[in-house]
Amino acid sequence: MATTTMPRADRIPHPPTSAPDLATIMRALGDPVRLDLVRLLADGKQHNCGDLADALGLPGSTASYHMRLLRQSGVTRTRAEGTHRVISLRRDDLDERFPGLVEVLTSG
């Protein structure tokens, strides 16, 4: 009988650096809340999901939704830290694929 390996709960899937395309990223960033999240993350630090939600005055569930879309589009990286999620901008990956994009997005 074959066994199926289940993904570990602490592993959060991210697209590889080469996967995101500009249309997917721009669609994710077309929402003002998500663009505000990217601007908060542009400081280069890792942020707790709850702190980001508080900074934008969002309910946790709404912030989680927006952060999931950013992660799935390849804009952010999320790391599990116990029951918390720590979010960071994938600046190096974005700069490699789309030079100058982060500066354009965060200069507003």
C-alpha cells in the first residue's frame, strides 16, 4: 500500500521566483489595500500579520485574505512562527524578475 506524504502544516506554499508574471502581480496590486500592504512591507522588515492588519485598520480575516493573494501572486513571503504568520516583501525576487517595479509601487 502506497503512503501519501501530507504537506507539513508549517510549510506555506509560495510560487517559485520564475513563476509570477507581471499581469498576475499587477492584478494582485490593483486593490488599494494590497498596495498599502506592499508599501508597509517595503521597509525590508518582517511583519506579523496581526500588526499589518492593525496598521491598516483591517479585521484579521480581511488582512489574511489580502496577504494570501499577495503571497500567491509571488509578491510576499509568509513564514509560520507558531500560530503567527510573519510576512515580508520578496524584493530581491521581484527586482530580479521586474527591475524597478518595487520602487515604482512604493514611491506613492
